[in-house]
Amino acid sequence: MSAAVRAAWRLGAARGRAGRALSRVAAAAPGDGGGGGSGGGSGSREAVERLVREHPVVVFMKGSPAQPLCGFSNAVVQILRLHGVEDYRAHDVLQDPDLRQGIKNYSNWPTIPQVYLNGEFVGGCDILLQMHQNGDLVEELKKLGIRSALLDAEKDQDKK
């Protein structure tokens, strides 16, 4: 894990523990199809497909971006934050056991968090971290029309 990701991860974890974390991320609220409601087929393949395709960047996680409830979910939030990705949909699978199992079945991937870009499953925390480290995430975000904030940070460093 890069020093920047470790630092961001620690910062996010500290904020989450203190309950002071604020997020501009549009997290799905209960009852809007974001996995916060109960039953109603929220874990069905069709329901999961709708959630995956509702936005270019979708994360299924434990907790919310403002208060992740596991270190891996927190790391995903911090990586997205490092890249300046603030506009994404986050679904708290702890609020809906059907959605939690449904997303695992949909992706055939047993763990949470899960990240989707443009409706396609990317992977979990480990894959997103690897993509961040090797530069692939910058390229994938570019395909979605999202300019990584790290590109601007590199330009600022070059000017110094």
C-alpha cells in the first residue's frame, strides 16, 4: 500500500471512529432502492442489475462513505477520494441482508466491498488498490469522463 493511501486510510478511519467524517458523496438513502429498505426482492438479479447500472461509479460497502464500517470499505472510499471521485452511489449492504447476498451472487464474488464502473464489476478493495497503484484506475476513470485529481496533483508537483 502506498504511503499516500495508508495516510488517507488512517485519516478516514480516525474520522469514522470520531463520527466527524463528512461526505459530499450521494449515498443511497433507505427506501430509494439503495439497499436500505427491507425485502421487496432487493437481492434479486434484476434489482441488483438496476443498482449496478444506475450510475457510472457504484460501490457496495459496509457502512456509508461518511462512516465506513470496515477497513476495506474505508480503503475503497479513500482511494476514490484521492482520485477526486465524489459523485458515486454507495449502498450499505449491512442494512439489507438480501442485497448483501444478492450482490455476491450477481458478481460471483464472495466479499464486500464491490466496485462497479459503468455497470461492470471491477473487484474489491484489493483490485481497486492495485489499479490505483499501477495507474489503471486513472485510465478507467478517464473512460467514464472523470479526470483523476491525482493528475492535477502530479502537475502541481512538476511545477515545483
